[in-house]
Amino acid sequence: MEFRIKELARAQDLTAEELAQRAGVRYSALKNIWQGRTRDPKYMTVRAIARALGVPVEQLERQTA
């Protein structure tokens, strides 16, 4: 699964470090998702990131056709 975390964070002028801190997740975990290294992250992590960005979890998923 691919995520739009980088795109959404940049739209809010947030760095990966700032978003990790705001979401309460490890920077390394966030960065791995951000860079596409982690394809199936824990739901709790994704939910925390979505909350920090102020979006529903579903909006983090990149839609592929």
C-alpha cells in the first residue's frame, strides 16, 4: 500500500520530524512509511499520523488505478 503522507505533510509545511513528534510515533517508523520502505505499517501508527494531519485514515492511502 502506498501513502500520501509526504504530500499531505508538505501541504501543511511539516517536516517528517515535526509530523512524527506531533503524531507521537518514532521518527524512523514515520520516515520508512514516508519513503515507501514500509508497505504495511501498523494501523495504530497510520491512525496517529492521520490524526496529526487532521485527515481521515482513508485519505492517507494513495489511490492506484
